[in-house]
Amino acid sequence: MAQIATSDFKNGMTLDLDDGLFTLVEFQHVKPGKGGAFVRTTLKNVRNGAVVERTFRAGERMERAIVDKKEMQLLYRDGEDYVFMDNATYDQLTVSPEVLGDRVDYLVDSSTALIVMYGDEIIGVDLAASVELTITETEPGLQGDRVSGAKKPATLETGLVVQVPLFIEPGERIKVDTRTAEFISRA
């Protein structure tokens, strides 16, 4: 394992601490007028998503977790699980929906994602900023429904429900923001 000091901190870095695996969300070096300097951090637990505040002494050393990101393609669903294929080696990997979290709302067969791994353990998935999905169900737009900014609910092929403008029809492909679950545009 790679040892790092608090002076090496960068946002997004993954740390292997005694109480779990954490991603460094934010950090601030503080040098008070009296006493030793310290580093105030905001950490996010990779496994359960809990956010904690933690303070370290300046120069304190800890383990840096080496995480790999592999580009993989979703092949199919096997019951509850999702089967991904590594685009480089063609190895198949079964991933449970608990690991994917709310990202399953944006995954359709043949879509690609970055699988984040720590050793052999899958700790997360990164998607593109937006994905294209097909609308399976929504109320049809009526002539005269042209109120600016009006929205209606639409169910997508993955089961996700988003608010779309009134002129969007069932069967259309739309772009959806994966960070906010909002409609962006027609595809």
C-alpha cells in the first residue's frame, strides 16, 4: 500500500482508514496562531455513502487505497444481478444491484459504464453525465398544450420517472442527466 501524508491530499483521492474506505470530498489546511497545524476534511464512505468530518494533524501519514476504473459494457440482467463484460479482456463480472445503487435507473443492455474496483471488490460505478433513454409511458400532448415551462411525468424504459415538457410523446428518446435525474433534451 502507498503511504501518503496530509500534504499530498487531493479531492477525489481514496483513503484506506481503520474504519473503512473513504473518498476525500474536501480538505482544508488550517494553521492557527497557537498550536500545530491540522487538516480538516470531509470524507465519504465508499461502501455505505455516509459523509463524515475528520481532522488530521499536519504531516500525519495514512494508507492510500489504489482503485481501478474499468470500462465495462452491460450485457444482460441475470435475475436481480447485472452481468458486465470488460471491454479490454472480455471477462464477465456479475454485479448486485446494491452495489450499483440508484445508477441502475440509467443502465440498459449494451450501455457502458466505468466500474470502480478496490482489489477484487466492486465499490461503485461511474456513468456518463447524460444517457439516452426511451419513454415507455406518458400522457399524450394535446393541441394547445404550449404553456411555457409546463411539465408532465414520463416513465422511461428502466422504470425511472422524470418530468418532461408537454410536447414529448411516448416512444421518443430523450437525454437524461445522470446526476440530477432531469430531462435535458430530445435525443
